Amino acid sequence: MYQYTAFDRQFVRQRAAQFRDQLERHQSGALSEDEFKPLRLQNGWYVQRYAPMLRVAVPYGEISSTQLRVLARIAREYDEPEAAVFQCAMEGQGALGTTFLPKNCGHFTTRQNVQFNWIPLAKGADVMDLLATVDMHGIQTSGNCIRNITTDERAGVADDEIVDPRPIAEIMRQWSTLHPEFAFLPRKFKIAITGASEDRAATAWHDVGLHMQRDAAGEAGFRVTVGGGMGRTPIVGTVLREFLPWQQILNYLEAVVRVYNRYGRRDNIYKARIKILVKAEGQRYIDDVEAEYRQIVEKDGAPHTITQAEFDRVAASFVPPALAADAADDGSWQKAAAEEPAFARWLQRNVAGHKNPALRAVTLSFKRPGQSPGDATGDQLDIAASLADDFSAGEARVTHDQNLLLPWVPASRLFALWQAARAAGFASTNVHLLTDMIACPGGDFCDLANARSLPIAEAITERYQDLDELDDIGEIDLHISGCINSCGHHHSGHIGILGVDKDGKEWYQVTLGGSDGSALSGNAQAGKIVGPSFTGAEVPDVIEAVLGTYRDTRNAGETFIDTLRRVGHDPFKAAANAARAPKAEEAVA
């Protein structure tokens, strides 16, 4: 993991002290709400439906056991709503039945951050001070700036990796943090980077997607895509460069963002993202970026060129950890798998290969009945920290799918880890299966949401608890968003569920055929709506009907997404619409 320098540490602690001063002035009336709003947003503080929400940065998903323990303490001691606020929230729930307002929890997001939903703003400065003690903060997790840079959760360990993207991700983080030119962009700006042959970072769906590769001479560089994004207008990124030398990536990004900052829409929040500019201008935007890049390199002297010395300085933080002598693979886990079917199933589903043949990358599942996808209580965060210490050199990764991954697990200790994870409730063998779904907090927390996501996720989870049935359905991406902003990435789900509002009531659209660009999904694309909206009560039946059509029409060994592409949407659309209640009110498409 990257180790903060004295400068880094001083910067974060000074920022926490600055926020305390701003908060105190706001509480005293010296700063109005309008004056305070941009200051709190710059530190990751939102005001949601019932209470503030804090988003904590976890750059490229890497997190230490020490940091997890501080997050656990924050969950236990600070993520506690006032009784009156919590009661108001309980009374404000709709007709779906179950209320999902977990407290004393952290929430893993799809962009490798951690959020808290109930911390009173009055205690915000204490929380920021506590985060700073372990080199954490909320800087650039909100606002119209370059947000937290994300990557493959298996970066640095994946057995299909071409180049480790973490040193470049860290260099980009340092370059973008409080960049004076890009602090007030037309809209938020998201960068994803991967260095593996399989794109597990969904790069095509980001404002900038960077896929590291090597040319014929073995030199590392980037395939650069720009203008991807979900929301009201889902667009897959456009390729600007098939190969850009790695040393020039900051100069090129400077050009990409500078042109966007110059011409991006500021008059309409819904048309302010770079994807709208790229779509509207097409080749003209690409030409302007190339012209700006030439200006930066030829006339300005390429000021952001990454030197080998700087790369080596940062890369020194990402060397594999020293492991104990018992890390050698003794084959004991294979014998245990032959004797314990549940362990064998876990190995197949939750354990991935590694660059080091004696090690494995292991996913701890945070998807279970009765708990919202990605939520972790303070006690669970503490347990996860202990598992990271005991089995993964004190390191974990927040994943795009809202789980935690342990990247440095000796194969010889897999059986012991499985036993410990099972005792903690983290060993569900549903990774990449139907119940390993992505879901945003939805209307239970977010004031932008049109409908609640979490009760839908829970209803589907409860219906599909048979592991044999889940295995038979096979790998499938189910994504749920409470509104068109697509924080639950419904556009890229093989099955996507979107909450919509009709006459003040919650309805849900279902889309099929989306993909994030992974090996399972194929090229990134947005799903297609299957028909009119459904009530919340109908959604589980619709999902069952869609999956039933897949099982009836699939060929041997064929995944859901492959069957859908082969037979087309019509049979699935007919099945979904047939699952509607006989007297259901028609909703808008």
C-alpha cells in the first residue's frame, strides 16, 4: 500500500483542522448554509433525506486493517441518528413492507469508497480528525472535481495482469488532488484504470477509462477512452488513443480535462458531464484534445511527464508484503476440499488466482438476507480487519461489487480462512451470482431517489437462497438503482432495475442486456427496457419469469447474457410482462 509522506500526513490533518473551523463558524452563524455547502462538499459531507452522509475516500480501493478499525469505531460511536430523526424516517417509509434504515454501519460503494449515513454534522469535525489519524479523509469524494480514482480490486495480484496500475493511480491521485485548474469543473469527473487483460474496473463507463497494455516492444502505455457514463444518457466511452506512453498520461489527462473545462455545459446540470460534450462535438472534441496536448508537450515543456525516478518512488510502496514461511503451498487445502463440499464450493466461487502461485485473492461476501448490499456493521468491520491481519498481511480491497477482497492469502491457509469467514458470516458462496447484486441506498436514504432499492434487493435475495439453484442460474449481474442517476449501475446490469416515480408512487423499470465490459459481459453496453414499469411487489416475479425463460432456452453451458444475446429480448420481454399482476395499474415506460 502507498505510505503517506510527512507532507501527505500534514496536509490531511491541516485539512481536518480547517474543516473544524468552517463547521464551528457555520454553527455560530458566521457562515450561512449557502456559504458552508461547498466547503462541506469538498470534504465529502452531503445532506441526504434524513441526515448527513459522509463519503470517505479509499483511493483505488486499498485499505489497511488499521483503517478498517477506525471505520469500525466511527460506525459504532458516530453513525447513530437522533431518535426523533430516526423515528421520522421510519414513519416516512412506503408500502413495500420492510424498512431498511441500518445504523452503526459503513457502506461500501461501487466506486471503492465507504459511506456513513447517520453521523450528525455537529460531530463531523471529530470524525474528520479521527480519519486523519490513519491517513483517511473525504477530499474529492464529492463536488465538481476529479473524484476518487478507481481500479481493479485485484490490481497488483491478478494472474491476468499486464501492468500493475496502482503506482500510476496514486500518481494521478496526487496530481488531481486540489488541482487549481480543475477544482470547479462543469460537473463531477471520474477516472478508472486497469492493468489486466480483463477489464474488471468498468473503464468504458467512466469519464476517462484507462486500460494499461504493452506494445510490440514491451513498453507500457494506455488505451484511453473518454466520455463514458450512465445517468439519464448512458454512453460508452470513445477511444481517443489506442496507445499512449505511460510517461505522458498526466499531460494527456491535462488536455482532456482542460478542453472539457473550457467547453463543457454549465447552464444545465443534466448536460454538464463530459459524455455530452464528446457526443455533441465528436471528432472536433478529439481534435481539440490533441491540439491541447501538443501545446502542453511542445510549447509548455510537458510539465507533468512522469519520470522514472518518480514512478520508482511511488512504486516502492506497492511491493508484495513479506509473508511467513508457512505461505508455501503445501496442498492441504486441496485435501480439505475433497472432504468438505461447502469448502470446495467456496473455493470455486470466492477464491481467485494470483500472480504468486502460492497465494490467492479471496472475496469476503457482504451480501446476505436482512442486510443491505455493501453494508458492514462496526463489529463486522472489526472482524474484517482481523481477517486481513491474520490472512492477508493487514490489507484488504473495497470491490466494485460492494464486497471486500483479501489480496495476499496463502493457499496453505485457505481452509482456516474459510472457517473464520464462515463463522463471521462472510463466506456466502454467491460471488458473481444473482444475490451478489449491486444496489444503491435508494429512497431509504437518498433525497434524489424516486423509489427504494433496498427492499427490492432483500425480496430477491430471500427468494434465491438455494445455492444449488444459484449455481444452476450461473454468473449474472443484477444491478438496482433508486433513480436515473444510476448509482446502482442499473444500465450495465445483465438485469437492471430502476426506480421511477408515477403520481407519487414507487414503480420499477427492468432492463436486460447491459454489460460493464468484463470477460463475462463482453463489450460494455446499456441494457434495454423490457416494457412498462412494475410495482415493487411484482419485481421478484418478473425476475423469476426472466430467469425461467433463460433456463428454458439456454444451451448447455451458456450464461444468461449469452442466451439473451442469442435468442433476443422478445421472449424475455414477453415473460416479464406476463408476470404483471392482472389488475396492475399501467405505468410509464
